[in-house]
Amino acid sequence: MNRMTRRRFIQGASATAGILMPQACVLGANNDIRVAVVGVGIRGRGLVQQFRKVSGVRVVALCDVDRKMLGEQAQQFKERNEPVATYTDVRKLLEDRSIDAVGITTPNHWHALMTIWACQAGKDVYVEKPTSHNIWEGRQAVTAAHKHKRIVQAGTQNRSDVGLRAAVEYLRSGKLGKVLWAHGIWFQRRESIGKVDGPQQVPSHIDYNLWTGPAPLKPLMRKNLHYDWNWDWSTGNGDMGNLGVHQLDDCRFLLGHTGLPSRVLSLGGRFGYVDDGQTPNTQLAILDYNRAPILIEIRTLPMVMESYRGVRLDKTRLRRFFSVIRCEQGYLGVGRGGGWAYDLQGRKIRQFKGDGGAGHPANFIKAVRSRKRSELRAELEQGHFSSVLCHVANISYRSGARSSPRQVRDVISSNPQSLEAFESLRKHLELNRVNRKDTSVVLGPWLRLDPRTEKFVGETATDRANGLLTREYRKPFVVPEKV
């Protein structure tokens, strides 16, 4: 009879544990979750502070291609006597087996690839919105998360807002009757990003090759590398992906839409100034869900109207965002930080006080510990669907052509809410003194979606529209076919 030695027993038990327990679950000292944050700009710095407030979490690594910003953040850790590793190349960071989870707050064009790489490396992921730069790579990231059994949270933090969650429960109770439609609105004042007359010098403390990653490596043709990448189609998704994704996700959450609409149309333009921005600064999109459609509006010109759909706007504020959910017996007006339920006469019925989704990172950490994807309030696939809405809206816009107001009205005439929103958009342009001859908008086609394949179908599914479902990737920063 063979006798099992203590060493052989421990070795066998360790091997079994290695199979049953994912690498990222082998926690550090005192069961701490060891987190790395990739991208230490404004959002990254905020996420660092949010993770530091979660009990049992240590931020142990930072990564950024901007060595100046990276050094500044590392210095803050040093002043607090908190050890932190620093990287400029995320691939090196992902080789560190001591890291359990990664927070991704980079430009959009990196989100999906970093998520996939992190999942393949056995890390859990908190990825900012939008979760992808295009539809195909977003689905690849979801596939990777599920295949490698990773916990992946989308950074649509309003799903953790206590006020919004209470509003969802109230709406689903039926007290306001059947939901008819939803309208997400985001007003954000933005100045022109300026116009350059030639390629700009990239600061020496930035690794531009790594910054560019999957996108085409081309000369910098704007004044600011950071943040203004949002208005370049090769790296950003305009304010529809930057801001609209929050309102679209709120509307989906409130209405209980778990998938994609049957079709989409978008219109708008870049009005008020001539600069190096490529994306629209004024945009309206219609997401035609069979049960209740969603409208989304983005406006970034400085002057806003005094009120909109019963919500009074403060002209002195730089931003105003909210969602209106119209029902048979009343409506909801909600935003980050809470909102109200109203009857049909506009009288307030009930208030929903919010907290801005402050508990979102803590919810992620809770799921990392339990290994239960169901505990996530913004599991990656739901973040993917909200990101897809941004992408299809932009694809419709990018597939469109300049059209007169009459042509626009003819196309959207079957939807009274859309007509009302379009007339309001025109008044917005007049308020900002946009010349009447310049107020023709780019009108995109109605694009029909196959929710199963996440592709366009029908006669409007042009090569251009379907070509924008993905992109050409620059080696070696290629989103893999098999994840």
C-alpha cells in the first residue's frame, strides 16, 4: 500500500486549488484585493481614490504612457507611504501575477483590447464607458470575460445610484402606468478645440506609439493630445459615447431593456465653429425599441433654453443632464443624484434622492470576492449594449448626408416625440446664433439591426455602415478573433 507523504499531499492539494480557483482569487496579505489602475488622467485619479476608500482594497500599481502624469500620481503614493509599482506598458503590468484586478480609464480605443488582455491574464476588470470603440470588439470583450470566468464591471456607475435604483423600482411597480417612451438629454458646454495648420509635436514625456495602440499611427492634428481625442473618430466616439452613454444606460435600466433596438436613426452636425473636431456637437438619435423607444440628445453649444420638457435649466451651470420617462399616468425626471416622479399636470409625486453611484467600485469588489457575476450592477454585457447604442447612433450619422428641415420632418414624421425634439434642436441652434443657411443637418438613414448578430440588415445596410462595425487594427495591438 502506498503511503502519501505530507509533501505529496500538499502538492496535490495545491494543484487542485490552482485548477478550481482563478489566479485573481489568490488574494494578498489579509485577503486584500490588489488593484492596478491603467490611465491616470482625471477619471483614473478619481477611480484610484474610490478604490482606496473600499475596505480590503489596495491600489498596488499604476500605468500610463504619460510619464509626467504617472510620476505625479506615484509621488502622491510616496507621500502617503503607500508602495505602488509604475508601468508605461500595460502588457508588462499584466505579467504581474500579484495583481488581482485592473481598472481601465484610458481613451476609448484601448478599452476592449485591454479588457480582453486582462481577462486572458486572469485579472478581473473595471472598465470605463463606453466599454468599446466599436461593436465587434465590444462583443469580443464580453466573450473573453465569460470564457475566462472573469468579473468585469462597466463604468456606468448610475446603476449603483440609490436614487436611480429606487426610481426603477417605482416605475416597475406600475404606479405611473404603461411606459410610452424615454428621452435622455445631456447639455454640456464646450469650447472649440481650435484648428492647427500642421502636425503638432507630441510631448517628449508621452510614448505616442503606446498611446495610439490599436488606432492608426498618424500625426497629431490638434492642439491637445489628451481629452480632445474624444472628437477624433479613430480614438473616440464623440459626445454620444463620452456622455450620451450614461443617459442611454439610465434609460435602458429604467425601461428594463436588456438588449438592442430593432432600428436606429441619428441626425445632427458640428455647428458654431470650425475646428479640428470630427464628431457632432449637436446630435439627436432615435433608438426604436418595440416596447418603448428611446430618444437621446447631445448639445454642447454654450446657450441653453430656460426649460425643457418641464425641467427648468440653470443657465449658469456648465452641464445639465437628465432622463425623462413618459408614462400613461405621469412621468419621471431623473439624473445623477436623484429625481422626481410627476403626475400628468406636472405636480411632484415622489422624490428619489441619489448619491451619484458612489458605491459602484465597492459593488465590483464585492463581486470579485464572491465570484458571482450576478452581483454586478453593471455587468460587462449590459455596458456593451449601452455602448452599442452609441455606436449605432454614430454609424447612422456617419452614413448620412446634409438634409433640409423638410427632408428631416418627412423621415421622422411618424414619431411625434422625435419631431418635437428636432424642432427644439433647431431652436437651440438659433439661440446660439448659428446662421440659418448653416442649420441643415446631417440626416442618417434608418438602420435595421439583427440583435442576434449585432449587424445591420435590410436595404440600408450599406457597406459603409457595416464597415463601421469594426476597424483595421495596428499590429501588435490587434483585437484577437479568438479570445
